[in-house]
Amino acid sequence: MTYDVLIVGAGHNGLIAGVRLAKAGWSVLILEKEPRPGGAVLSEELTLPGFVHDVFSTNQNLLLGSPFYAEHASALAKHGLKYAVGGKPYANAFPDGTALGVDQDLERTLASLRERDPADADGWLRLQELYDLFSPTLFSLYTAPVPSAAMTSALAKAARRLRPRGLTRLAQLLASSTRELGDAFFTTPAAKAMVACWGMHLDFGPDVAGGAMFPFLEIFTDQRQGMSIVEGGASRMVEALVGLLKQYGGELRVGAEVRQITTSGDTARQVVLADGERITARRAIIANTTPTALFGRCHRAAHPGLPRPQPARGPQSRPRRSSTLLTAVQAR
């Protein structure tokens, strides 16, 4: 069998890539080794009948703020994707029975912080000033393809707007760990934990450099926008993407494990499934997988003479310990 593009992995990024290419007229086949699509987006009735729980990811604010959603929102809604926004987006609970919560109402959030220490409320406002200054630049970079003219334009605008002093302050902030971010702006352990938990959400330990960026963006974005969760469970987002993929003529196969990706010269040509079936790509093969799965298994299986990956100094891509986010149940 032959398709314009083969996509390995039916996580939401793979599904979105498939939707875009199918809409553009390419013949698309997405291959997923699990019995269901979605990756770490899954909702199930885990406790009582009728109570749907998001098993893994739950907050979909980043999807709602993406160019893809802006383009396809109405089409996704026709496939059943609807969102509810929680006005109390997040909170931290502590062993002594107390909690620190954040509300879309800024004054309520500040009052909650002042109850512990007025300095925490002042720190929130100081950090919020930096968010208002830097977030337009960070979000424009976040959505720009790499490399691209859009990325170059965003960097040029940032240089003009922030000037050297602002760029230096931004670089210092982004290089910080979550502990450094918390210590710089907050006084109480509770407020510092509120910052650190968002770093742990991406599995950045308290002292890992670069861990401050996601908390810096998330604590204020969620406070202002609320927490967007899918009505009926996160899996409905996956179902809507699959529906849109099929509407545009794309195909999805689950239970189809890719064991090899074969190449001709420097061009990926085929995938080989676990059962030996070979499928050819005319234009592209996209891997929505981890680097370990792609280069350590799929590509190396087709080229057994390649040396095994060796530990290297400097930045590496490797799994980290997982973290858990507790959320409220939804009844549908």
C-alpha cells in the first residue's frame, strides 16, 4: 500500500498533523500501536458509572490558544468537542489541612495570598508585570515553526521592543529553576510550592535550570483564562480529531505497531509493521514518537549496522520521573 504521508503515532500532535495534511489533499495514514488513539489523552469511568475521569492530561488551554484550533474550532465542535472553563483553575493542598487557591478574580487571588503573607501578594504583582512584558514575545515564539520567517520576525520584534536590558532580564528568567523563581518573588513555602508544582507538571525538578519558563507562563495564563477542560472527558478531543481526519479522507489504524522505518539514501521510504506488512510513503513519514523509539528502535532496526547510541555529555533526551495532577471529576 502507498500513501502520500505516513504518521507513526496517534497522539494529538500526530492527529493534528494528519488533519492538516488530509485537508490539503494528501492521502494520509496514521499508524498507532495501541488499541486506541490519543496517547496520554484518555478519559474513563474509573469510579462510579456516569462519572468520567481524565486519566492523564486534562488542561487543554494550549490547544485552545493554538492557530490550529482557531482554524478548526467550528469543525471540531460539529464532531462533539465542547469545553467548560473552570473559574478556579488550580490550587495547592498542604499536609496541615490548608490550601492556597487561585481564582480568575484577581482580587480574590491576591486576598488568598495575603492571608499567608502580604509579601506574597506583592510578589505576584511584580511577577505579573514581567508576564505582561514578556508573554507576547514568548507566545509568538511558541507558535512559530522552527526554523521559519515567522520565528525570525518574532525574534526581531522582541529585540526592538525589549531592547538589550529587557532581553537580558528575559534570558535570566528563562534560565532560572522553579526554586529560583519562587525564592525571587514569594516568601512563604505555600506560594513557592504553587510555582514549583507547575515545573513538576513538565517533570522539571525544583533545581533544574530552565524549569521556570512553564510556571511563569502557566500561573498567570490559567489565572486569567481559567482551566479549559473537555465536556464529557478529554477523550472527546481525540474523537473529534479522528472524526475530522476521516472527514478529510485520512485513515487511522490502531493495533498497528511500526517496527522499522526504511530509507533510501537520506530519504525515508517505508514503514514495516510488526506483522511484516510494508507500507510506502510517497512524500513524507512523520514520527509522533519519542526520540528513543524513533532512532533507537524503528530506524536502527532497518539499519542494524548503526552503532548503538552512547551516553553523551551535555543535554540529552531521556524519560524523567512522572508526576501526578489531581483534578475534579466530571459527570456526564
